[in-house]
Amino acid sequence: MDEFDVEEHADPELEDPVLVEGLPGVGHVGKLVAEHLLEEFEDAELVRRVYSEHFPPQVAVDDDGTTTMASAEFHAVRTDGADILLLSGDHQATDAPGHYRLTDCFLDVAEAFGVERAFALGGVPTGELIEEYAVVGAATDDEQVEELEAAGVEFREDEPAGGIVGVSGLLLGLGERRDIPTACLMGETSGYLVDPKSARAVLEVLQEVVDFEVGYASLEDRAEEMEEVIKKIQEMEQGPQTPSDEDLRYIG
Amino acid sequence: MDEFDVEEHADPELEDPVLVEGLPGVGHVGKLVAEHLLEEFEDAELVRRVYSEHFPPQVAVDDDGTTTMASAEFHAVRTDGADILLLSGDHQATDAPGHYRLTDCFLDVAEAFGVERAFALGGVPTGELIEEYAVVGAATDDEQVEELEAAGVEFREDEPAGGIVGVSGLLLGLGERRDIPTACLMGETSGYLVDPKSARAVLEVLQEVVDFEVGYASLEDRAEEMEEVIKKIQEMEQGPQTPSDEDLRYIG
Amino acid sequence: MDEFDVEEHADPELEDPVLVEGLPGVGHVGKLVAEHLLEEFEDAELVRRVYSEHFPPQVAVDDDGTTTMASAEFHAVRTDGADILLLSGDHQATDAPGHYRLTDCFLDVAEAFGVERAFALGGVPTGELIEEYAVVGAATDDEQVEELEAAGVEFREDEPAGGIVGVSGLLLGLGERRDIPTACLMGETSGYLVDPKSARAVLEVLQEVVDFEVGYASLEDRAEEMEEVIKKIQEMEQGPQTPSDEDLRYIG
Amino acid sequence: MDEFDVEEHADPELEDPVLVEGLPGVGHVGKLVAEHLLEEFEDAELVRRVYSEHFPPQVAVDDDGTTTMASAEFHAVRTDGADILLLSGDHQATDAPGHYRLTDCFLDVAEAFGVERAFALGGVPTGELIEEYAVVGAATDDEQVEELEAAGVEFREDEPAGGIVGVSGLLLGLGERRDIPTACLMGETSGYLVDPKSARAVLEVLQEVVDFEVGYASLEDRAEEMEEVIKKIQEMEQGPQTPSDEDLRYIG
């Protein structure tokens, strides 16, 4: 295997596709959006699978007992509105140069499909359970900041503290260097739990800005499951003491 | 030294050899099987030794005071049934890209010997001492899943959790990309102890599927030694309190 | 992106420029000096920005919501006296080879601008709050040691213990190998706090040795802010017990 | 700078020189021997200095305030008996591939000087203070094992447990692959302290096997200093309880 191995599964023509990235991260927000899109748009088509020595050295075992090596996937998703090139997967790189090289490889694939705009999705941890799910933004240029603000995205000084790390962050950094306007949409999330409600908040913004429509059924199911989990945890903790948010571990 | 240094010791013709990998891992299950095969098939022949800068930087000191640099070995093992190309050693790679490159190097050697099927052996930790040793499987394709199920191998959803890591995992991942049907046989094991009984369970499946026969004498000896070790630990712990499995450290 | 990506923003002629490095480190002393120079010399001109896969994989989010990928910057600073090529940024490399390669890249840029002398700025931790801010030195050759001693810099046996690490250290090591006389000026600092007073002490030496004049207004403002912070911490700790320096965490 | 930068300082003709390596390690035994040889043989000549990006990114500050970048040194040492090519320094590599490549580089230098035999010096930790300092050995071949046993070196099964790591280990591993007979001499040492007595024991064996004579004055001075240190520690600990070896930290 070479440093990167881009496996071609299909090669459809896409019309001005928008790259949407939903890899694992805080609250699995980006990943939940990606999974939701694949579930709702049933004719989403796997177009590329990327293997790399920068991924962790492992295979996943699928439900039927067969294995899949660590990889990232690109699907072509045709909506009523815009075409989406969806980047999803279960892994980030294992070291710093790997993150840069992997993101460069992803952008090569995106450019081959004609992508001229990109969205990196993620979560921003608040440290406490959330009632109102705001979406925090960052972008490579002022025009996008304005456009996203109009769509309800919040831009806050010094947030996220520490910047945006991993593939999401570098999509903006390396995207800008390729003149691909890129924005990051980060759903507020406690940071302790897989958070379908935060994913929904991000998806609502994405729908408006990218221009497509999608149902929320499966995200709502997941949100209900998580409500159950949270309720159980709270009950378990409600013995002698009142439960504190800080006691919740990352569960999902 | 280059990144890899494949030392040639012999170059026998093998008939449709099956690659069997038994490197260190959970419960040393794969390594025990490999050692057992080398002990039982006395005319096993060392054919390749692989050195690499991806191995830990160290030499082992043998009983006679001479040293051997970290390496992996391939032996040609001729049984009554199939020919086996046996991969064994004391090390895995020290970083993620190293795992990928090392496994690729191993598959190059295997293909040079005409290998068209491979088995990665290992253990799956249960966290408690085991009475009935099941063998859990994973494979690159459905046909193997069926064949292995028929041989008593269990395929379980979400097991092993976290997938299969290291060389064993990548033999499946990179093997599949080379069109080499590969399966992983994982003996259930507590995860705290070197586990000859788990190795035997794996060996029994391997015998049936690969088609060869071998005695169990040396594994039984080892199993008895381990029984003694476990008994002593349990006695030591049986002072004021009943011993708990969790107190057992990794011993062997 | 290549291993290094040196973005050209301007290409002014500089007269015998002196390289001054102020990257993050102990007490942020070097970084404070660099920021201060950029604030005081308003016509400082960004000439190069260096991106590298050896930097952490992240983007910073600026106050206007736009992002900047991890990088280091070179500014041309024209003073009344000498011209300065100022190296600043928020990051060091993520691994050992990265430090060497990054520093080599920085020296390539410096030599392209005709740099024939360099200063690496930093802090040396004392472990306690400081009254008198000494500046400790190290240099690639005896002549500089003499010159700096005459300017009040202290050279102490075995200090800093453990040598000088990171880009600052390698500027001396690799600078020497390129025959660029290089010195390191390290302000004494507690090591617990961002330390504008230590930065001022270093700046005073730098002014004298490099030959330029600059006001201290913004550093004094920052020093006052830090005084407030220290006072608050001391009040918080002055409950039942007298506060100890060791309790102060790194704050700034 | 390239991956390795071998600086040439002198190029004397040596007669059948023996490579002796004394880099930092357990009890600083090898390093102490190397330093002792340089002190006793005053006309030892620096012949090569090796810089590498695999060393830690740092410079040491010498007593006169000037700096030296992390490096290893080769000295030509002419004794009454054999010529010695002495490898010394303050650093090992920072990662696994670095250890392999650095050792290969060292062996290239050694072969350029005509080295046909090598000794790696080090310590083997016993975990307790030592009365009788044995020297434990390992070698690339049986003949050396015999020769060293005759010189009082002990070869013990399973010692050192875990093998020999770092440059010392790889000198044997990679030396063997170049057909350079290599032995490792490891002085027993507590592992908690810099141990001049252990260094002396190793030196006595080395003298006999390599054939040279050297005084012990400076090592004895160091040993006396360490005796003082140990005495002080023991007094400090002899308050309410008897001191235990385990309480001694690594001091020297």
C-alpha cells in the first residue's frame, strides 16, 4: 500500500458539489450529521474510499463478521437542491503530519469532483447539558461569516478556545490555500455525550446555506434514545446526592 | 540497514501454503500457537527473517549469551495435510505507519511463497477467568464466515469491540486489498494471563480448517504450569477476602 | 501542501538585518517581546508566512470569525537603528525531526534576507516570583559572550540546566553551522505566569546590542494587568494559610 | 542540515581500531567509562562529530557560555596496546527508526576507520545497592562469549530481562549484520545512582580484552564523591525508619 490508497467505486458527474465533512469529534456531531444524510438519502452513492497508513492500524468487524480496514469514505448525495460530496468515516490521523497529508488527500479528491465550497462539521464543548442548541461558526473569509450570521450561526470571540483541530481545522486552513471557501459549523454540545440534538441544529443551518431539504426522523429517534440514556444516568446518580453534570462520562 | 531487511535462509517450494500469523497480543494466544507448531513439527524450516526500523530498537539475549536483533520469522511447516508458512516473532511495530508497512512487507514475503489464504491468530479479552473456551472469528469475506461457523467459530455482533488492531488486523485489511482471503481466529481469554488453553481452542479450529494434525502435549504442559500459577495467586489472595478476578495482573 | 510552504507577502530590501526570534516558551517572554515590537513599530511589514506539517494540525479563529492555519511569520521591522527580521508565531514543532527541519527552514528565509546575526529570545524559569529581572545568555562564540556581558547579560555555569530546547536552541545550533553568530537572551521568570517584566528586561538588552529604540508603553500596560492577576491570586490564597509560590499555576 | 551531518575534525590512521561506545544509559556506566578514557588519555583526538535530527532538539550551554548542539563524538584514543575509536555523547535517538538509523550512521563512521571489532558499554540494574560489582555480557557470537567468560564476564540466562535497548543493543544487532564481532559489557548497578564503581568494573574487563592500560584516579575520585552522596541520603532517611533502597531516586 502507498501512503494513500484512493479506491474508486463510482465516478458520477456532480453539479457544483459542496463538500461536507463529518468525521468523529466532540459529541460526534459531525459524524451524526453524515450518518443521518446517508440514511435519509437512500440513493447516496459510495464514490471513493481512502485508506492510509496515517489512520490507526486496525480493521472494524461488521455485523456479518466481515472486516473493513480503517478508511474514510466519499459519497455522492443528490438532493432536491445542491449536490453534496459527503466525507465520513470513523478515524482521524494518528500524528500531526498525518493530519496535514490526509486533509490534502481529501481536498485532492474533492477538487477532482469539482468542489468549490466546503463545510466542516463538528461540536464545540460547553461542559454542561444544553437547552438551546446554538451553532458556532468559523470561516475562511468575511463573506461566508456574513452569510452564516444571516442563517443564525454565532461568531464569538475566542471560541472555540484553542482553535479547531484535526481534519476539520485543516480543511479550513488548507482549503483557504486552495481558494476553496470553507466554513466550519460547530454545534454546542455538553461534550460528555453523543449528541443528536446538536447534530440537528447543525443540519438545520447546513440545509439553509447549502440549499437542500431532508427529514429528521432518524436523528429524532437517536435523540430519544439519548434522552433515555441521560434519564437513566440521572436516576442512577439520584441516590443520596443530587447528580452533577460533571459526573457524566462520555457515553453514546 | 534499509527500512526492511528480509534475510533469506532457505527457499523451499511449498504447495499452496497457508499463511498463519502468531505474533504477540492479548493472552499471547497467537504466539503460543506459533511456538507450539514449531515445537511439534520439528522439521519446520526457517526461511526468512525480517528486520525493520519499525521494530523496537533492541536485541534479545539468548540462553548462550548471543544476541538476536528484534525481528519476525517465517518458517516453512510441512504437515500431513497442508503446507504452512508460519509467521512468528516477539514484536509489533512501534507506530501506526510502521504497522501498515510491516504488514505489507509480510504479505510480500507470503506472496513470494505463493500464499493464497491467510489466518491471523489472537485472543479476545473477556475480563474474567474462562471455563469454556470459545473461538471468535472475523474474515474478509462471507464464504469464510460460513466455513468457519461450520467449524464452530463464533461470529458476534460488535466483537471484538474496537476492532482488530496491529499486524493481525492489517493482515485482514491489506490481505483483502491483495485478494488474499484472510480470517482472524481469536481465542477467548481473560486478558490477564498467558493462556495455553485459549491457544489450544484456536489450534483445534485451525487444524480443521487448514487441514493438518498435531499433538497437544507441549500446550498441555504449559496449561498445567499456568494452572499452578493461577492456584498460587488465588491462595495468596484468599486471606481475609475472597479473590476477585480483577486483582489478577497480566502474568505468564 | 509540501513539508514547508513559505508564503511570500512582500520582499523589501533590508540593510544588514538582524534575525530576532520570539516564539512561545517559558513565561511567553520571547513571544511578548515579538508582539511588543509589532505593536510599537506600526509599519512593520509581514514578509513571509511559513506553514508546515510539523506544526500542530489546527487553525486559530480570529476575532472576526475567520481562520488562520498554524504558521510562523516573518516581519520586516525598520527601526531608527538596525533593521530587524522578526520571527513570531504561536507554535513550535510537534516532534524532534520537525524542530530541526523547521529551524532550518527559518534560517533559509533569514539568509535570503541577508541576515548575518541572530537573537533567540526566551525565558529561564526560577520557580519563584522575581524582584530583580536578570537576563541570562548563551551564544555561539566567545566574542558575543563578551559583548553581551558588557551589556549586563549574565552567563552562569549550568544554566539553563538541561540546555536550550526547541527552535530557540536550534537557532544557535544550526545557526553556528551556517556561520551565523547567534545569541540567546533568556529573561528570568517564575515560570508560572506570562511575564511582561521579564520581556522588558530582555528587550532592554536587545535594544542596546542590536541598536534601536522603542517605547515600553504596551509592555507596561500588560505588566500592570499581570500585577492585578497576581494580587487577586494572592488574596484568594490568603485565607487560613499564607500563600506559597508553588501554588500558582501557569496563568496569563 | 541533512538527516545526519558527520563533521570531520581529523582523519588519523588507526591500526586495527576497536570501537568502544559509551553513551548515556543505566547508571551512566558506559558514559563514565568513555569520560574516564578521555580524561586519562590526554592526547585523545576528536575525529568526528555527528549531528542528527534524530537527537533531541537542543543545545547544551558550556561553562564559558557558548553552546553545543546535541551530537555524538568519535575520538581516536591511542593506548600502549590497541587503538580505540571512542563513541561518546549525551543523547540517544528520540524514536525507534531514529535509533536504527543513528546506529547505522555510527557503524559507517567506524568502518571508515577500519573498525573490525566493537564493544558497547552499559549498566544492568539490580534494584539494590551493590557490594561486588559483576560485569554481565552479551555478544554476537560464541567465540566472544568464551573469551569474555575467561575474562570474568558473567553470562546469565534471561539477563538483562527485556534485552538490550537503544544504540548499545543495535550496535550488536546491526554490527552482526555487517560481520563486526560486537560485545556488550554491562556493569551491575543499583539503577538509582550514577555509578563510578560499576564503570570501573567494566573498564577492568575492557582493558584486559582490548589490551590497554589506564589509571583509575579520576574514577576513584568520582566514586568517593558518590559515596558521600549516598551517605548523606542514608543519614537523611535515618529518622524514624530504616532507609529502604527503593526510596533512593536517580541521583548523580
